Amino acid sequence: MRGFNSSFVGAGANPQTWRSSEPFAAAYADYASEAVELPQTSEAAAPPPKPHFDATPFKRLSAEEIATDIDVLASDTPSDLQRKRRSFARLNHPDRTPSEWRDAATTRMKIANQLIDEALRKAVAKQA
């Protein structure tokens, strides 16, 4: 059985028998040499508070406003532009925004990528 690890051996015909859970731990707790305290599950645990979301940038959807937010300069090198792209995406990516602002975030990312791609073309042409 070369190439198989120990988890393969434990996978029986009925995989549900191999799941670890509180009932499983309780069945073996009396075999422990000292008292074992089982984890307490609290159904009433409050979810962590949501961080404050500032929607102000997502109201700025024109190319001029987004260009101002990115701060693309004629003197930027390709590595500067890539850094600005990542920084902008970290703050504006649709996957990181609440669902009600996702369309605006998508629009901002599309415009920002177009602006940065154009600036990259100019920066590469200037270097050549």
C-alpha cells in the first residue's frame, strides 16, 4: 500500500463512522486517565460585530474620480502601477464589499483596470 497515508486506512465503507464529534469523544472519555472536560457548545453565542463599511468611494463611478482615487502619475513605473492596482483592489474588489454595493464595486474595478492597463502600455512604450 505504498503511497497511502493512515487516513486512507481509516476510510471504511461507512464514512460516517469515522467523523469526530462530541458523541464520539463522550464514548471514549471514561477511558482517559484523568477527567476530560468536553467542549461546551453555546448556541446563544453572539456573532462578532460587523466592521463599519464606508460606502463613500462606491458612489464615485466616473473615470475621472476613479483616476483620482488611483492617483496614476505619468512618472509611475510598471511596478508602481501594479502596486497601485493591488492597493485599489484590496479596498474596492466586489468580493470584499457588501452585496448592495457589489455592482458599484465591479464598475469601479473595471474602470480602474482599464485606466491602469492604459497607463502600463504608456509606461512600457516610454521605457522602450
